[in-house]
Amino acid sequence: MDMERKSKVLNLRVSDRQRAVYERAAAIEGMSVSALVTSAADDRAEELLHAHVSMTVPFDVFDQLLSALDEPAPLAPALEKALIEPRFQNR
């Protein structure tokens, strides 16, 4: 069990049915309703965060990406010039 110090309060409104289900499930697991609910919320939050910070692509798409990175397209002449020429001079 997580022994992190918890000092913040999060109030939730639930139906009578939800409360009863949470209490029964918590009793089966031998934990408090608060621990059950926060554990489930932690798991779901981690799942959502992971889904938004990572991307799974097929192997062929990944291989195409690596090939493109290994052999980048040549720079447009105007862009190459802009990168080489100093924009500001120190005085």
C-alpha cells in the first residue's frame, strides 16, 4: 500500500447505489472506500496520461521514419542562407 502522506481532500458526489457498491468492494479487498476509489482513479489517470504521451505505430511506419531521419531532404536555398548568415551583430 502507498504510504505517501495525503493532506488534500477531494469530495465526490455519488449515488446510493455507487456508495453501496464501493463499500462492498472495499470490504472484499479489506481496504477503505477512500483507498479503493483513489486506487481506481490513480490507475485510470495513469492509463490516460500514458495514452496521451506515447504513440504506437506499425513497424513499417517506424522504419520509414528512421529512414527519413537518416537521409533528410536537402534544405531549401533560402533556409540554408538564413541559417548561415548572422542576423544580428554584436556591437
